[in-house]
Amino acid sequence: MNTLIRKIISKFPKKLQEFYYKYEKGLLYIFYGGLTTLVSLGTQYLCFYVGLNTAVQTTVSWICAVTFAYITNKLWVFDSRSTEKKTLLREILQWYGARLVSYFLELGFLILTVDILECNLILMKIIGQVFVMAINYAFSKFVIFKNNKKTQNGNNLNKI
């Protein structure tokens, strides 16, 4: 997928190419985050369509979206190619753990700002999502996938 993105970027003016390559990881994180949002919305709607209640819809949607995000971030944002069981287990546990932490931080933020301080739900949800995205990116880059700059044979995966 990133090969296709790079091929498209190569058609852009030089300044845009430089911008893309300077901020590639962050831009890819945002791109795949957008796709993750589509997965979340799509599974939520599908669950609604088949008649599941809101709690089940939201749970299924969260699991599908977080799993999709793990796969895309592992492979195409943070270049983690390890298939070793120990590494995969560590990544998966840290991934879901970090997402649970950010979920509860957002939940607390929304309870405080919407339920207690009576702020606008949509505005607070958007602000909360910005913080969640930043927190999740930091967890991913500096904790979960921090040691994945090289493959096992030492080839640098971050070079184009």
C-alpha cells in the first residue's frame, strides 16, 4: 500500500514530496487512522443493521477498528515485520492496553466536560479525539513499536 502512496507522491511537485517524506510516519498514521474510522463506522452500522444493541455494536466496532489499526500500523506505519510469537504477543498486549488507556482517558474527559461542566458533546468529542490520536501515536512510536527500525537481518526498513 505504501508503495502505491509513494508512487502517487512522486507525481506531486518537489516541495510537496519533501513535505511528505519529512512527515511520512505521521501522515501515514493519519491516513490509516482515517481508514480505521471507516472500519469503525462500517462495523457499527452493520451491527445496527442486523439488530444488535448499542453496547454490542460499539464493542464489535471497537474490536474491529483497533485490530485493523494494529495491522496497518504494524506493517505500514511503524514497519514492524517481526513474526516471532513473543514479539507479536508483546505488541498486541501493549497495543490493546494502550488503546484501553486512551479510551478511559477520553471517557473521563467527556464525563468531566460534557456531563459535569455541560460543554458541547460534539466539540468535546473532537477535542478528545485529537488528544487520543496524539496519545495513541506516542504509545505506538515510543513504546509498542520502538525497536522495529531494523529487521532481524539488520536491513533498515525506514529507508525508501
